[in-house]
Amino acid sequence: MKARLGIAPIAWWNDDLAELSDDVSLEECLRQASEAGFTGMETGRRFPMDMAELGPVLARYGISVCGGWFSGLLLDGDIEAEKDRIAQQMEFFIAAGAPCIVYGETARSIQGVRAAPLSTKPKLDEREMAAYGRKLSEFADWCAGQGMPISYHHHMAAAVETESELDLLMKHSSVPLLFDAGHMAFAGGDVLRVIENHHGRITHVHTKDIRREVVDALDRTSESFLDAVIKGAFTVPGDGSLDFETIVTALASKSYEGWFVVEAEQDPIKNPPLDMARKGHKELLRVMDAAGYEVMK
């Protein structure tokens, strides 16, 4: 069983909350990630979308592109329009040899709205989810046919947040799945049951941890997703409440191979990114060994 360890730049620069960003360059971010032991990084706002420019910088630090977010609008939008919107990123990711594009549905989402309580997230009935799933499946098939698959990110404050919502989407679509332990735990789901039920669809993994005491203390009728982030709901493996040895062992038992990406947005002043990256990498190495993975460089 082979695994690769990556990290997202959201620990250094938060795209939704500028105040939760460390004032470091792309090169310094990559240097710190490499120093911590990671060999992959998902893209962020300071990444040039041109491998002629980015390639030499990545090579300098032994880092490859291991994914990156796309703000999808398929829930309310048109498939052809989405093809146009994703085209540049797709071309760049193919050139970079990335494993996938992370598809996050942002239509109707309140994940970036500080004033919107968590309880006001969009909800779909089964008929609406089925229609959405058909569009997603068609779009995912087209992306794969172009040479760059997508992996669907269930996400707090979005239309597909809870375990039951994810179950419905999986029932009514063929889209590949990004499994995010932190988002599913935050949403109240059973992370091991999600692996058991949907392991055949998992093509990418985010090893986001949560601070259970922060999540449980939230007033979801008045506090937003961004409020939760500011309060420190998320952190890296080894610093939070989730049992990643059990989670990773469950993935290994279902023959998942590929990227495990640390993605933990939090205050870089209270939680220095390099320190957090080192802690997360150390814990992942421990649990990978326990689960029987060979970590590739």
C-alpha cells in the first residue's frame, strides 16, 4: 500500500479570511512545507497558473501539485459554462501532473459568509439532489475524458455537508469523492461509516482534524462557518480530537492508495504554520506506519 503526503497552503494564506494569513511568499510557504517533510501541495491564491513559471519553483523544494480547489457552480449553473470556467485550471493541472481537481460546490453555499449562521445552510430534497447528481456526473465524466478528474469535496455550510446528504449524492451520481475527516466530523457524521459505505468512490483524502471542544460549543443558530474557523475548529492531525490511526487503517483496509493532504485553516499567529506542518507530518508518518502504508517521496 502506497501513500503520498501533501499539505494545503490554507495554513499559510486563508482565501476567505485575509486576517488569518501569514505574510509569507510562495517560496517561503513551499520551503516550510518541504522542511516539514511534505512532497505535495495543493494550490492557493499565490500560485501562478503556469507551469513554465511554477515548475522551477516547485522543483527547488521537491514539491509537486497534489490538487487544488475549484469553486463549482453546477447546482444552479450550466454544464457548458462550468467547462469554460474550469478550462484554464484543467490545462494547468494536466501540465503539473496533478492527481485531481478538488470540486467544491459554492452555489448557495454560506461557507464564506461571516453573517450567515451554520443552521442556514442550503438544503436539497431527494429530487433536487438527484438532478444535481446527474449534472455532476456528466461534468465529472467530461473532466475525466479531458485527462483531469475531479474529486467532490463535501463541505460544511454547503449543499452537501452531512452524512445523509453525502449518501444521497453518492446514490444519485457517479462523481469521485474527496473524503475529508474533519468536515464530516464537524457535520456530525460517522467518519468510519462514510469510509465503509463509500470507499469505492474515494479518490482523494484530506486529513483535517477538529478541536471537538470548539465544535461542540458552537451555537449553530447564530455562529457561522467562518466564526468556527476563527475560534479554532480545525487543526492538523495529532493536534485535535480525531483518531487518525483508526481512520487511516480503515482506508488501508479498503485498499485506498494515493494522497493524504493536511488541510487545516487556523490562526497562523496562535498556530505557526511550520510548527503545525511538522506536527501533522509526524502524526501522519506514525499512523501510516501503523496502517501498513509505504510513504512515497
